[in-house]
Amino acid sequence: MPLLWLSLAFLAGTLLGDVLAFPRSGWLVLLVFALLLVLSRPLYRPFFRSLIPSRIIQFFNRFSGILLGGFPAFPLVLLFLSLGGYRYQYSQPDLQDPDFIASHTNIEEEIVVQGILVKPPEQRDTVISFLIEADQLHGREDANIVKVHGQVLAWAESGGSFQYGDRVAVRGMLEEPTEDEVFDYKGYLARQSIFAVFYAKRVSLIEPAIGGNPILRAIYALRENSHRMIYRLWPDPEASFG
């Protein structure tokens, strides 16, 4: 079985997992069924070889390459297809989980969310975007802390000096991403595992660079130093090409 066909089957399963409203348990059942078919292949291979005419087997062996030893490799294709679908569904969060950050959106009151920056802030037009892995929240005046999980995309009109791995606190309105007929922004963010957006009135640094991956932190620091060097050596507009 060419690796290409198995890879395509896995990718097709990933796409189907995104398009079809098929639950994770359904993909798991299909995956187990396909695995049993693959393991029991020697038992029913003679049956299929006697059932399918030899001319058809030779035709597919010559032109499609998707047959293996005269036996249809459908179980292997099904196995990787279901594996792709299950992998996609497994990576999606449980939107019904009360501890998931998205379950706290649209409550129409200001809250404070704390978490770790999973990438450096980005300047976009007149606002700065912060991608935060949230771990707790509380009301503006409420001292009761609620443990949460999930990523939040926060926007603020201004911000201080922040970097990857910083622990920050943002205050503002936590909302669900919007969608309209022109652009499905909600679906766009969902494909990046972002299900909540935050219009922050304030972003505060709690502890600098305490989380994240040390390798990524070093890469981001190298990138920032490179940008500084480029702007020091060349003025705009030449520096913008760097």
C-alpha cells in the first residue's frame, strides 16, 4: 500500500471531521472496526480473492495501485480515514465543559482573566492582540477565583512591554467570536482552537516569562533582537521588508 494513499486517507478523515457533525465516539467506533478488519484480513482474504474476478484485480493493480496482493486495501484506507477523523475530533475542546473558557462568554459584565501569553503580542492597526492560555478568571470586584482552561484572543488599544511566556491579567468583556455572511470569523478562530475573544480595557503584567516552551522563548527573543538590529541598520521603508 503506497504511503501516499494512506496519507491522503488521513487528510480526508481530518477534513471530514471538520465538515461532518460526527461525534468523537462515532469516529472511535469506526476506528476500532477498521482495526479489526485489518487484523482479521488473513481470515477473509481467500473469500475476497475467490469473489473478485482476476481481471478486475489485475486492472486495479496496474492502474490504481490501491490493491495489496490481490486483496482490496479498503480496511487500511478506512483505518487511516477514521484515524484522521478521530484525531481532529480529539483535538477539539468540549464546549459543554463548565471549566472551558468559552462557557463564560457573553455574561455582560467585566471580568478579569489571567493566563500565559502563548505568542508575543502583535500590533494590528490601532490595537494590540494578545493570545492567552487562560487558567483562571474572576469578576471585577469578586474575589472568588474560577479555574478555567482554553485560549483567549484579547485586543487592547495599548500595552506595555510583553513577551512570550509572560503571565498577564486582562480586564474587560469576554465574548463569543462573531460570524456573518461576509466572513465566518468564528469558524476561522475555531480552526485555531480559539473560542473566546476579549475586548480588554487593561492588560497587566503579573510575572515575566514564567511559562511556555523555553525553545520557543529563545526563538521569539532571537526574532525580536533581529528586528531591532534591522531597524537600527536600515530606516523605513527598507527595514519593513525585514
